[in-house]
Amino acid sequence: MEEDRSEILNDPRIEDFENLNADSGDTSDAPSRHTANEVDAELSPSGEASPAIDNAPVSVSEERNSVDDDSVKPTGVEGIESNEDALPDVVSPSEDVSDAATGDQFIEEVKQLAMQHLDPDDEEEERPAVSPDDGLHGRTSDGEVFALPKTKSPLTMYPPNKWTAFDWLQNAAILHLVWLLAGMPLWFHIANFLFWRLAYNVGLGYLLHIQSKDRYLTKLMKTVNESHWAYPTLKKLLHIGMQDDYSFDKYPAAFNAWLAFRRLVDVVLANDLVSYFVFCLAAWEAPKSWGVATVLQYFLGAALVYLTLWAKTDAYRVVKDFAWYWGDFFFLVDQQLTFDRVFSISPHPMYTIGYSFYYGAAFLTQSSTVLYVSFFAHFAQIVFLNCVETPHIDKIYPGSVRDESEDDRKILYDMQTGYFRKDLIVFARFDWCRAADLFSVVVLFYMVLLNMLNLNPVFYVAQALVLRGIHSVGLGYVLHLQSTRQFWTEHFLKRNFNRQYAFEQWKTVYNLSLMMTNVAFVMCALKFGTFTFSADFSIFKQAFGILLICINVWSSVSTYEVLGDFGWFYGDFFIDEVPSTLYYSGIYRFINNPDSTTGFAAFYGVALLSDSWLVFGIALVSQIASYGFVVYVERRHMRRLYGRSVRQRNGVTVAIQGVVEEAIEKNPDLKRLVGRAEKPYRKAREEAQKVIDKVKERAKQIKEEATLRKQTAEGVINRLKQRMATATPPTMAKMKDDITTRLRRNLSSNAHSD
């Protein structure tokens, strides 16, 4: 939407009406638009920080810079009734006014004052009254506030006798089964599904794009008045399935445009889903033989389908109809949402794990055709997300992106004294005139040539393991020394180089080591892998191998989006001028260390595709080495730098624990079973606590005894000093023998007592 949200919420009409209510003593709470945990001052009508959202195709989404779900105090605007009957309630006449003429004159003045702040087009049109008790309220880009009518849930199944005309049109998608019964070839079912998939991603995506850019659909709806040829038909269609609280003439064009768009979405999504289901039925073939692999594939397929159902329903629990149908492309809603559970497990859950049934279908049908068509369809959905929804979210929620301060940018990117110069990250920003970039390419070129030679296979394994050791252990130790005593920086300062040059050399070494390590692993996989798909697990290998590689790519890109150049090159180990602030945003909302978890998904994907246990072993060793770096280097440095800001559990762990606890609480039998299972654990924990308490008590006693002995020894030493100050040599010798005897006696006594 073109207008800035601050202009919408600072509309003078709204301010005057708020002042009018304040003068009349109206202290009712205003409806609020709650979001999740990111400051967006532009959306606050009061000038205070109000939350903004990211990562969802809705008016609200997962917070970007925090994993907390704390709510914020409501801010908003009170809706005012524009009909004449409501106007006397806005300002109540004083009790001292007894003359009827005076009362009529007072009411007339109030009406004239109110009408000065209404558009001319609103004088004859009654709008839905807005009250804090009416439920949710919408706000258009023009500043108009209205009560949201009740709508039908898209996840609720109704019997045919309650179907509306649109329900019949939507459920007519079942007629795709006719193509299956008619024996149409597989390519026809693929084309039929891709048509509806593109109707969703391209067709609906284009409509949302022009609506976001220029409010095209809203403007088009405004042209439909009583004299328009489509007015009777459109009014009748939009009233279908709505309750008595909705009126086409009383609601703003933005809501009517959204309602019409929602009708279209229902039809497209129903045909998209049913055509995919029919395509899977056409591609399915009964297994020739049953074994463990076949049963496992069916089990995994069913589990992925169930995961989709849970993710979709749990997401709908949070976002409701408004967000489900991209409502914030048309208007905003005053509401408070808590993004928990599925939104804490995965970014964009309706587009990520919400599409896991695609891969479940590939397992159930055991068809590589279904797998690759599903890959394409899921890829199209991700393109839709990045090209349509993400730009819109960034536009209407500008506060959801955390920008660096001007001072920080000058420190980091200044042309003369900055630390970053469009540095090479893997192969991104490659500059053929930069010596470090050319050297990296030459080294990698020779590594590939070595793979073409018929060398001893041990060489390729040793190369992968040694380079992994250098990258995770060697460079990890360098970072440890840099963290504790600025080893790397001091090395260059002693040779008359500055800090910027030292960091420049580190960036080159780190990026070259990263590329060499990954290339060595791929070369080893090519040398030992078979990459054939003739085994029973072929679909499993293809699906999970490619999927793991895609997850790794997404993880690395998402990690860089959060960290930037500063975090990617471990800038907080080298740069002290920039204030250290810890943010859990983007992928870090869900995972604490994505570079050592999902950042190794491609290693296992390659191992799966290569069908080599040796490659899998190298992948496992590589991840263990990386995790060791996190534990012994990165985590210790973060504790020193950020203190208690470092969280102990990631978002996925918290979300899963919440789901499990809720399931246990709702199921009495499961609750009793868990209680029985926890009884031995509680008993063992109590016994362990007793042992710990005894050890603490004994340690306390030892400490007290040591303190007493120390005091006694200090007293003896002081007395000896006093006696030695006046003692003669014979007396000194006698004292020496006496002390030696006493020490031997004490040592012997302590040994027996121990």
C-alpha cells in the first residue's frame, strides 16, 4: 500500500474524533493492532514504539529480532458511529440544559462539527459501528476503521445441505477425478496440476503484486457503484455465505475487494489441491514386493502428510482468516497474535513444513515423477514468497528490518578506515583483478585436477579430513587465541600493519579454507560414491538427498542475511569499535548454531546420493569437528562478550516442548503414564541431590578446616618471627630442630587421619 502507515494513523479526522470523545468523558479502550515483538515506530499513532512483524504472508508474522512472545499494550483508534442516532452519544449535553430548544441546538452543533470531519461521500452512507466490544476491527489505508464481520473457516467441513453456491463451485474441483476415470495419460495430469499451480503462484501472485503496489483491486472495487453494470451480480455473490453482520454497501471497498479475492482464492486452491491428488493417483503403482524399505517409505509418507495437516491447522490457529487470505494486502486488523508452536519451529511454516506432504506423496506413490513435479511446485511457492509476499511485508512493516547505525556503518564500511570492501564470500563478489580472488580460484582449480588423476584413494580421504581439521580445529584455535589475547591482530601490529589489514588477511584465509574444505569433501564423494538409483531406497535417496542440499543452501543464505559480513567473518573477535549486541532473528529464532546443524545438511545429502558409508563417515566427522569449534571457541567467546544474553534453548526446542506438554496435559491417560515414567527419574534425581548435598557439606567442612589451619599457621609464624628477632644462634638451631620435629609429627598425624 502506497501511503505510509503513520499517515493513516495520524489522520486528522481520527485525532479530532478522539479529542471529541475525550471531552465527553468517553474512556473506553480503543481497539488495537497487536503484532509480535519488533519495534516499528511508524505504526504507532501515539508516537511510541509498536511491534512490527516479519516472516509471514499476513498482516502479522513471526518477530525478526526476538523469540519472546510478550504482548504489548494496545494502541489504536476508536471507531465513531457516523449515523445520526449515534451522534448524541458522542457528546452528552449537560444536565443543566433544560430548555428543549437549547438541547436541539446543541445536538445540531454536534452533528455539524462531526460532519466537518467526514468525507462528502460518507454523508449519505451508513458505516458499520465500531465499538471495543464488537470484536476485531479493520483499518483501511485511508484511515477508515470498521468492524470485521464473521467469515467461514476454510478448514471447516460442512455437509452438502449447508453448502452455498460458492461451496458448490469450490467443491466442484472433485470433478478432476473424471480425468482419472477417463484414463488420461500421465502427462495430461501433470499439465493439469501445473496449470492450477501456476494459477496460484503466477495468477494470484500477480493480483497481490498490483494490489500491494497500487491498491489496484481496491480502486477497481470503488468503481462498482449502484449504476455499474456489475453491481447487482457482485453484491449478490459477495453476500453468499456471509451472515447478517455484513452489508456490501456499508463496508469499505478494501474489505469488499478482499472478500472477492478470497472467493477466487478458494476456487484456485481447491483445484490446485485436488489436481495434485489426482496426479498422484495416476502416478501411483502398487509395489512389486513388500519389505522393510517399502513399509518405511509408506510410514514416512504418512508421517509427512500428517505433519502438513498439523502445521496448517496450527498456523491457522494463529493467523485466522485474515492472514490466511493475505488480508494485509487490503487492510490491517487490530489484534494481538502470539506466534508460538509451529511459528517457532520453522520460518514461513505454511510454505515450508506446510508443504511436506509433497514429499510424503512421493514416498506413498514411490514415483520419481511425483517427486520432481513436487520439487518444481514447491520451488514455485518459494518464488511466490520471495517475489510477492516478502517485498510487501518489507514495505508495510519497515521496522521489521534492523539497520546499522550511521556510526557503525562508517566504522565498518568507510572507504579509508573501514573493515569491509565487498569481500569474497565463497564465489560471491568475485573480482578477477583482486589477487586474493584469483589465488583462490587457482588453488581450487588444482584441487579439481587432482581428482581427475588416478591417485591412491587414501589421498582423497586424507585430504578431506586434513582440510576439515585445519578449518575447524586450526582456525578455531586461532580464533580462541584472538578472543583471549588478540593473537592475530597483535601479530600484524608488531609488523607495522593496522587492524584493518590484519582482519583483511583473516577474511581471505577463512574464505579460502572454507571453499577448500567443501571442495575436498565433494571430490571425495565423487571418487567413492556410486550415484546410482537402482536400489529399493532410490526414492528415499533422491528425495532426502536433494532436500537436504536445498536445506543447506537455504540455511547458509539465511545465516548470512542475519549475520552480514560482520558476523560471517567473526567480526566480533576482531572489531572492538562496534557495540556488541546479540539478536536472535531470522534463522536464529529457530536454531542457535545453524552453521553447525543445518549448515551440514548438504554433507549428508551428498552422502545419501553417493550411497557411500565412507562419505557419510567423513560428513559425520566434519560436523563433530564443527560442533567442537562451537562449544570450545564460539560459545565461550559469546559468554565473555554477551554474558547472560546468550540463550540456552533454541526456538525449536521450546516449541516442541510446549506441544508435548500441552498434549500431555490434555490427555489424562498420557499424563498418568508420564507420571509413572517420571517416578524412577524423580527418585534418582532425589538420590543424586542427596549425594550432591553431602559432597557440598564435606567440601564446606574441608574449607573451614583449611581456613583454621591457615590461621593457626599464621599465628605460629608471627610468634616465631618475634622470637627470632631476639634469639641467639644456639637458640636458633634449637628452634629449627623443634620446628622440624613438629612438622614431621603433624604430617604423620594427617596421613593417619586421611
